[in-house]
Amino acid sequence: MNIEQAIEILRQLVTLSMLVVGPILISTMVVGVLVSLFQAVTSIQEQTLSFVPKLVTAGFVMIFSAPWILRNVMEFTITFLSRLPEMTK
């Protein structure tokens, strides 16, 4: 394996990681902003009010996007393992 192959694998891995984690982060950020707006409007400063909705949202997004995440990770793994013999030369 040369440097170019290692850099390409690392680039693909980082891209896949951002692609997989992106929907979870975006949805929790949107819920966090909405809850913060609600807290600012109503002057309620309860810590669990900001934590629980984000936790529930992250859980739902992970559950509903699990097949898509698994498919993407499996495609990357299969591609990587199929290219492994040519990298060891």
C-alpha cells in the first residue's frame, strides 16, 4: 500500500463518517434551536427540557436511518475488502 492509496481510503472514510453522522447532528441541532427558542419565549430554564428532546430526536433518527447507515457502511467495507489484495502488493 502506498501513500496515495492510504490517503484515498482515509478520505473515503471521513466522507462516509460525515455522511452518516450528518442527519443525526442536523436534526438534533434543529430541535435544540427550537427548544432554546421556546425556553427564551417562556422564560423556562429547565436543563432537562433541552436535553430530553435532543436525546429522543437523536434516537428516532438513528432508528429510522439505521438501514441506510448500515447499507453505506457495508458498501464501504465490501469495497475496502475487495481492494485489499491489490493493496498488499
